[in-house]
Amino acid sequence: MTKRANRNYTAEFKQEAVALVTEQGYSVPKAAASLGITDKILYNWKAKFEAEQS
């Protein structure tokens, strides 16, 4: 079994990824696939962003 490397993403990358969904109308799976990340990561970033906005 191989160990997956933890990747670090910049705050700017996360904001741009969330913006694809919230501002540009992409679905989470489609945006995640185009960015090379998992749906779960993008859902988590989106939830965190929305919590910070309220």
C-alpha cells in the first residue's frame, strides 16, 4: 500500500476553487476534477468559506 502525500494549497488557490462553484456556476465534482483535487476537499473548502462569510 502506498502512502499518499499531503498536499498544501495556498489560500488563493482555495478561494479561486470555491469561486468556480459559487460565482461561476460549476458543479463541485466538475470544478474539483478540473483542478485535480477530490470532491471532498472542495466541499470542505466551500463549507469553511461559507462559515467564514456568515
